[in-house]
Amino acid sequence: MINLGKAIYTILSGNTTVYSYVNNKIFPLVIPEKTILPCIVYERNSNCEYTRDGSGIYNSSLDITILSNNYTESINISQVVFNCLNMYKGTISNINIIDSRLTGLNETFAEDCYIQKLTFNIKSY
């Protein structure tokens, strides 16, 4: 769904614990230059399954990447993001999210940065 990114931003930025870690540093696709860590970056890939009546259910893969200079902080932010999005159901930004589940989790270290990547499968219409 095209507006899914807006919905994810609204969910994450509206959570006081996420905000306490990253303030407003939640970005689609690209981290602006000179951004001070920690921050969150997200991207989605979607496809649509149509029913006979023409209505569609969107299946989206949502990657959320948490970057921090501190490993423990990266884990803590990941846990808060997980708590916000896993099993989320509701309507936000004109998107009806009917299911959201964590399907993958990866961590790495690059350029003096701890990186946690969470992948969610989100069904919406």
C-alpha cells in the first residue's frame, strides 16, 4: 500500500519510548547526512492480491533498520519497535492494517555502528 510508510511513521513517532530514543529521527529509505545516531530507517515492498469483486489485500514486507553507536541501545530500540508493530491491528493514515508480524531479525556492525534490522509482514487494505 502506497501510504503504508506514512502509517509506520505515525505509529513509531507517536510512541513516547521510541521518541525518547530517537526523537524525530525516523526516516524513509535514506538517512540524511550528518544525522546523529541513534535513528530508524524504514522501507516497504508490497504486492496486491485481488478478490473476484476487485477488492485487494496488500502484502507488504517492511524492513526497519535501527542504527546506534551503542549495542545495548540498538537492542532496546529494536524491542520497542517490535512492541509497537508486532501483532498491530488498526486504522491509521487511512490504512487498515489487519495483521503485522515479525518475520526476520538480523544484526550487524559497520562503520562504527550497531545495526539491527527487523522485517515485518504486514497485511492491509
